Amino acid sequence: MASKGKEILEELRSVFLGKTLDAILPPLLFAIVNGIFGLPYAILTSIILSLSFGILRILRKQNWIYAFGGLVTITLAASFAYLANNAANYFIPGIVSNAFILLVTLVTLVLDKPLAAYASHLTRGWRLDWFWRKDIKPAYREVTWLWTLFFALRTTIQVTLFLSDNVDRLVWANTLMGLPVTTLVLVSSYVYGIWRLRKLKGPGIEEYIAGKTPPYKGQTRGF
């Protein structure tokens, strides 16, 4: 049990390490400063913070792509808020991107090429044809359905709060359904995915590459 917990933590580190603050703190700072000092100061401080993260990543020779992407998103969001003089508009890019991901998950399910398989392929570099096996694909299809439900719920909540023009609730909803709930979804996806692959009794990726024949040991780590 302890080894499984350590394995899950290592998987989460590979996803989150060094990237979460870049995405979480600027919106939180925006909401706090907006409530105290007003929209112009909120926009300025959130952009400065996002830019600072990018500079820090470069100085530490860390991956700066996420910080740069965050800066672009923050600048775009701030532009929406400033032009409309409405703080709630700051969250339009996030809502649109979330709705887009929801659409993508649905399209991949309709095409029977589940998004979870592509995500794993891009993250781990495993051969794509392995994911499409009949004794492998169902696990990734079912996890993609889990992601679809998550993005549908998040999009519904975001749109509802946006239409009500409640900035504070929108910030906290985004925060809670950001790192905390996303972590829960990823852990659930990993645990369920590994369990489902074992039930399907397909080959592990290394067994598949080596051309092994049944009975298979199966995928014991990584999903």
C-alpha cells in the first residue's frame, strides 16, 4: 500500500511539479486586489506576478513554457476585463479553453480514439498502436469519460457564476476545481486505469514491444 502511494505521488509530481503556482496565484491575486483596490491595479499586479514567474523559471533554468503560456493567458484575460470594465471577463479565456477541452474529449470518444490515450502517448512516449488494442483501449475510453464528466461539471459551474457576475465565487470555484479537484481526478484516473488494464489482461507496453504472447504480466506501472 505504501509503495502504491509513493508511486501515485511520483506520478503527480511529474504532472504538477513547478507548474501549479504559475496557474493558481495570478487569478487569486487578481481577485484579492480587485476587491480592495479596483480593476486596474488587479490587472497590473496579476500580469507582474505572472511575468515574475517566467523570469524566475528562466533564471533557475527550469521549463519556462508553462509560465510563458500563463503570461499570455493572463494578458489576454486582463484585456477582456479592462476593455469591458468588468472583472468577471478576466475569466473568459479560461472558460473558453475549458469548454474547448470538453468538446475535444467528446469528439475523441465519438471517434473511439479516447483523449486519455493521446495524453498518455504524448506524456510517456509509448507506441500509439498499443493504446488501440481491444484489451487496452477500454481502460482509456472509460477514463476519458471520467474527464468528460469533470470538464462538463467545471464548465457548467464556470458559466453559471460568470453569468451571475460573481467574481469572488468564480475565483474560488476555479481554484477549488483547479488543483484540488484535478488532483483527485488524476489520482482516480491512474488508480482506476491500472486496475482496469489488469482486468482486461492485455500486454504491458514493454511486453507489446517485445512481441510477448499470452498470458501477459500486464501494465504494472504507468497509465
